[in-house]
Amino acid sequence: MAEWKSICTIDQIPRLGSRVVRATSGDIAVFRTSTDEVFALRDRCPHKGGPLSQGIVHGQQVTCPLHGWKLQLDSGEAVAPDQGCSRRYPIRVESGTVFLEI
């Protein structure tokens, strides 16, 4: 059964950046946009496994640092013409605390 886990405060995630959460199923990248929206994806690009947490956040997308694939933060889907998906994790912010469903 999934549970919500407090992982950090929103201020501990850099704006237009990310933070890595270690999980038994693999690392999870938690992203923060310029408008303080927070998203969580598996920290692995579907192309060649690049670390999305080290990518560039722009709008609601992240660009993989290895080969430039762009993924939508809200769905994990690659932006056309690329195809693939990184697993998305439910996330929420309450009173400045970020909760991740694992």
C-alpha cells in the first residue's frame, strides 16, 4: 500500500532545479519550476538512462543532460519527436512541506 512521506520543504528544492530522493525502487528526482510547482519523476531518462535530476528545468519540462531529450514534468512523457516515458510519482505541497507518495 502506498503512503505519503514528507521529504523536504519546498525551499530545499532549488527553483528551476531538483533534489534526489533515494528509494528502494530507484532514485526519484523532485523538480521545482520557476512558479513553485513541484513534480517527481524517476531519475532516469527513458533514452539512455541519464540522470534527469542533473538536467535543465524550463517551463514544465526538463532536458536530459546526456542527449538533450525533453520530458514533460507533469506526465514524464518525452516531447516529440522523441518517444518514451519516465515514471511519474504523485507529489503534493502542504504548508511548505513536500510530500511524495511511495
